[in-house]
Amino acid sequence: MALPIRPGYLPMEALLVDEIPRGDEWQYEPKWDGFRCLIFRDRDRIELQSKTGQPMARYFPELVAAVRDLEPEEFVLDSEIVIPSGAGLSFDNLLMRIHPAASRIQRLSKETPGMLIVFDILVDAKGRSLVEQPLRERRKVLEAFAKKYFDPTSLLRLSAATSDYAVAKKWFGRVGSTLDGIIAKRADFTYRSGDRTGMQKVKRYETVDCVVGGFRYATDKRVVGSLLLGLYDDKGLLHHVGFTSGLKASEKKELTEKLEACVKPPGFTGRAPGGPSRWSTERSSEWIPLAPKLVVEVSYDHFTGGRFRHGTRLLRWRPDKPPQQCTMDQVGRRSSPSLAPFMQAG
């Protein structure tokens, strides 16, 4: 590519914080529940790149076609790939697209088409780099770009943005399966590739009580590395739903002895832990089953497809909680606002 910024260039990232920052220097945006994506177009060549630098174009042919349909032939945009579903978004449908079979990808691209929600512009329609411009100037260029080139029939949308803290707080109160949280960006900062300064994210967490149905040893020593979490369904089956690994080093030896005293197959009577994660080839698939006696309270951000999407945070042990009360109905989805207020065609 002849662009001033080329594939391999990493997007700016966000630091996780507990509170939405406030002040005139901040711009607020919705945090979308999807895959981060840099869009590169240099005439006929189009690349969709993940936040880790991996190519994604083959998984989303409908989005490549949508980018090709835009009038400008040179630009770089920062965006999020999402898949609309009803009033919200479906991360499960998004995960289904990361599949090696081209025929399946083509079918899903028609059945559950994706969408690119754009929130920054790094190279303009004339092929000029904007990364040294402050965000407030890039936003003006992006809004003009979207107004001129996006339309309601396109799979590209402009993400909402505001400098009003009260509006951002209102958005945060509506976090559900549409929004993943709030992003705050320094409006006076340049675009900082691969850096977390000047960009913060705030997510909403829920808590749930889970049965410890098993554990994994740490890779380097014979002490516990993570706890495997379970919830009961309405048939009384204990399903594996995720893990927690934030264990204090000073407590691991004693905890390991406690867990080893509770070892008893099968651990999970419903869905059991599988092999290595699809995103990590190094994680061990070996796990130790436990009798369903121990209960922990954990915090989590998303529960989809019958499991916690990310690792949870261990809050406390619950010796007072009967394991049978750790049921799936604790993790119902939050209500979802309409997508419309948070993005526009142009």
C-alpha cells in the first residue's frame, strides 16, 4: 500500500478505569460490543485489521464490499465490527464468523451481516495522514467524511460522540448488549498508536455466586492457578461457565490443599471444560474435578453463549451460600437500548 499508514499499524488503546473522567478536555463515545478494526483502503486493496494486527477481511466479505463501494479510494478509519441482532448486538454471532470454512463465512455474511461503526479517521479521503492532529480536529474531518460518503443503505455508520459529561453518564446507565461501556478520549491528544495514554474505558460489572466445580494447576508449580466456575440449570445440571484466576500468591498453597481435599469426579454434570482456548494455544486443557461444595462470589462484564466471555474477578468466598442456589437465573441479560441514538448513517 502507498498510504502514509499501512497494515501493521496498531490502534490506540484504552486504559480500564473505575469512573468516567470529567473535564472540558474529554470526548466521550459509546464502547461497542464487537471487534476493534482498522480499515485500510488504497484503491482496489482493502484490509480490515484487528487490534493485534491480524487480518480479518476474509471473515467479513460483506464489509470489504461496503468499503469498496465508498467513493474515496484512499483512507484509513478506526472502527468496531459489530453484528446487529434485534434491538442490540450479538457477540455470539460475531464469534461464529471466525471460522476457517469459506462456504460458512459466505453464508453467514448474508444471514447475519456485520456493520462497521466508525469513530476515528487516520488518513483522509485525499490520502493525507491525520495522526498528528488532535482528536477534536480529526472528529471534524470524520463527521464531514461520513456526511458526504456514508448513506443509510451502507454497512458503515458514524459512532456518536459528545463532550457533555451528563450525556456520557446517561449512556453508561443504558449499558447492555448494545453498549459495552463508555470510552473517554482526550480531545487535545494526537492519535497514539499502541498506547493507552489519553484514552480510558469504563465498563459495568455485575456479581454472581458460582460453584467451584474444578481447578487448574499453575503451569510453573503445583499450586492452584485458576478456579473453574459452574452454575446449575433448571434440571439440576452443573455447567461450566468460566474461570477466575485472581488468586493471591500468599494464599495459593493453603488453597491448593483445601481444593485437593475436595477432589471428586465428575466436577461438572452438564457442560464440562473443553480443551485449549480458541484464542490461546498454550493454555493447558487439564483440570481437576471437585465435589460441588465450595461457592465464590465473582464479578463479570459479559455472560453470553452460556459462559462468561472474559475471566472473572474473585470477590469473596461464600461458605454461607448453598451450592444448589448458584443457578443460571443470576446472569440474565441486561435490557438493551436501541442502536439508533448511538450511531448515524452520516
